[in-house]
Amino acid sequence: MITSTTGPQPADFTDVRATNLAVVLRFVRENAPCSRADIAASTGLNKATVSSLVADLIDRRLVRETGLTENRVGRPATMLVLDGSPYAAAGIEVNVDYLTAVAVDLSGRRLLSWRRSFQGPAATPAQAVAEVARLARRAVARMVKEERQVLGLAVAVPGLVGVDGRVRLAPNLGWRDVDLAGDLAKALRDPGFPVQVDNDANLGALAEHRFGPFGGIGNLVYLTGEVGVGAGVILDGRLRRGGQGYSGEFGHIQIDPGGPECRCGRVGCLEAVAGIGAVVGRDAQGAPVSPAEVEPELDEVVRRARAGDRATLGMLAGVGGNLGRGVAVIANLLNPEVVVLGGYYVPLAPWLLPAAEAEIRRRTIAPEAGGCRLVASTLGYGAAALGGAARVLDSVDSGRLPHRG
């Protein structure tokens, strides 16, 4: 006779233990150095369970003992810190004008950080996959040479990325419906670790939330500030991707109905009036500056601004005002505690921020812009790649732990 049951089923013991291992590992990461008694008191797990879990994590070389401390009430305690020396998490950012690769250990210490030029719009998706795979293989080879196991790779792309890792649309790269996660896994020939793909702003937000100076903040928005402008949104401590993974297309909010045409084909988008294209302008023939020329042109803008050139300062104030108009929409809609400007916005921040902040205060309904702060990122051009590594580490935090040996 066949019987069926309905309703919730008991959790498998293995799943419960994996969850508890992740709880203990997260506690050590956030509170090290700490003792077994600290873990038990804070997590609610009994001391025997904590001792068993810690022994497992030490066996996996995820945690190590660091000696005794006597600066506490009662007997000296053996303190614990993260180990993770055999492991690495990798991230790669695909941008219009460059590729960045980052690898970190479990604590977030950078093991490598590479950046190379890349002519994104001129490359077909197949060529781009080959370039990314080549960079990934180099990074993995470096980690293997250092006797580290790569736990995963997450790739950042400036565009609409579905929850399945397929790039639905990346207008600044000229991509449409590209199975980047699948194609890259094939190019790497079954690498032995998961390959994930996500929007660059989402991963930039994860990097800021895990590694940036505002890591303890639960409500944060990250703006990419590359050739395109996207937003990664963290609310109540969680990244919000939307129903299909397409949230955060902040650059395509219409700011000026009579403004210039955007790369997406619409007019007056924030990306067109406050993106880097609005700063570096057009070449002598009136065409948009090529991706390869963005950084030299940006350096020249910064040089002229520092020299006090009135036209440059006026242009930057206008771009900053348009940026502030867009951020005010975010402040009114989401009430974040901080909005972080990344990418090419960082070197321009001294001139963009004053006009942007004034516009935010003027257009936000809540007093003092609802407490929203506008700041420049401290993570550099590799933020999205670093966020890719953060996504891999998040999966470890969620219980996907490496096996022993």
C-alpha cells in the first residue's frame, strides 16, 4: 500500500548539522577571537553541541585555536579565529572597458587583484566568454599554486541577469540572451566549483555590505558609476534582486524628458545625464568617447577640476545635480541609510557630492533626506569582482561548507 503525508517533514539531521556549522562559522567570523562558551551563550546551542561543531570546523580548517586568554571572568578560555588557509573565493567583473579578477580568503583578505583592458562592445559574447575563462583559469592556477581550493566563482555583468545566470540584456556590451553561466562553465571544462553570474551593482552592494566601512548597515544602495549606472539594493540586511533578478536598473530612470539619448534607446535617462558619458563627453567627430579612452579622459577632467577650470567645475556641478535628482528618488522610495558611489564616480566625488547632496535635500520629502548619506566607495574599481567573491563566501555562510581533506 502506498501512503502519502502532507505538511512539513522533519529536517534531516545532516541538514540541521550543516545549518549549525554555518551558524558557528558566521559567529566566529563576526566576533573573533571568541571562545566556545561565547558561541554557546550567543547562539543558544548547548556546550556539547558547540564543542562538536567547533571540532568539525577545525578539522575542515575553517577555524583554528589561537591560544588562551585570561582577560575574562572565570577560567582562561581557548580562543577561536577563522582559518580558511586552504580556501579561496573568486570574483570577476566584466565591464565595458576592463575585466577585473579578485580572490579572497574566508576573512576577506585579498589574495590577488588583477585588472586588464577589455574592449567589451567590440567583442562577441563568445569572445567575451573566452576572455573571462582565460582570466579565471589564471586566477585558479595561482590559487592552486598556493595550495588553495577555489570554493566558487561569481561573475559580475552590467545588465539584466536572470536568477538562472543568463544575461537577458546588457546594452552597453551589446549582449542579449547570453547564457554566460552555462557557457563559462563549459569553457572552464567542469572546474569543480560552482560558477555564478549576477548584475554588477548587486555584487558591488554585497562587497560594500561585507567588506566596506558601512558593513553593519542594514539598508544600503550601491551605484556602479561605470559607463553604465546600476543600483544594488540591500534592505534589512538582504540583497533585493526582484522577482526575476532585474531590480536596480537605476540608470534608466528618466530624469530629463528633453535630455540626450541614452544607449538603451530612450531619452533623458539618468545614465545619459549623470553617467560617466556625461562627464567625458564626445570626441572631435561628435561620437561618444570609446571605452578605451574613458580613463584618460576622466584623468583630464580631474586635472582641470583641480586647476579650478570654470567650465569643468560647472559641468561637474550639473552632473552632480542630476545625480542628486536620481538619488532623491531612491531616498524617497527606499529610505536607505547610505548610498555609496562606486567606480568612476569615486575620483569625481569631491566635485559631484556638494551639488548632489543639495539636490537630495531639496527633493526628499523626509527631514534631512530621511537620514540618507551619500558617500564615495573605498573599495576601488574592483568592487563588483570583490562582491563576486563575497557571494561565494555568503554561500559558505549559508551552509555550503567545503568537505574535509
